[in-house]
Amino acid sequence: MEIKEINIEGERLFVKKSKIFGWAFVKPIKIDGKYNWKNILIGGSWIKFGIMLFVLLIIYGLANEYSVAVNLASECLEKSSQLIIIP
């Protein structure tokens, strides 16, 4: 499918026709031969970027907390095995 450009009140909009849903707005990676870095880096919207960053920070925090808990548990098990003497 090809992307068509529409100018409305000086604003450039890009649309693409879908087989199922009709016309939809798209944000191409390249515009006039130049990369659209805003679209590549943040997905075209600062709100979506903020939400994605927030979700990634939560996932990182959960993974970090889990690794700290596993390390603490393994240290406790090592110390407790040294304290218990089985005859």
C-alpha cells in the first residue's frame, strides 16, 4: 500500500488505505528523505513515550527487587547451613 500526503491548513498529514478499516493516519519513518527522529525515538507522542518509560522503569524495578531478594535468600541459606550441625 502506498502512503498519500494531504495538506490541511498547512499541516501535512499522511494517510494509508487499509483493506479492512479504510483510511488511517500513519507516521512514516522518512519524510522528504530525512528521518523522522521524533517518531523513531518517542513513537510520535510524548504521552506514549512517558507511559512506555514508566512501564519500563516498573519492570526494571521489579527485576532488580527480585534479584536482590534471591541474593539475600541464598546468603541466608548459606549462613544457616553453617550454623546447623547434623551429627
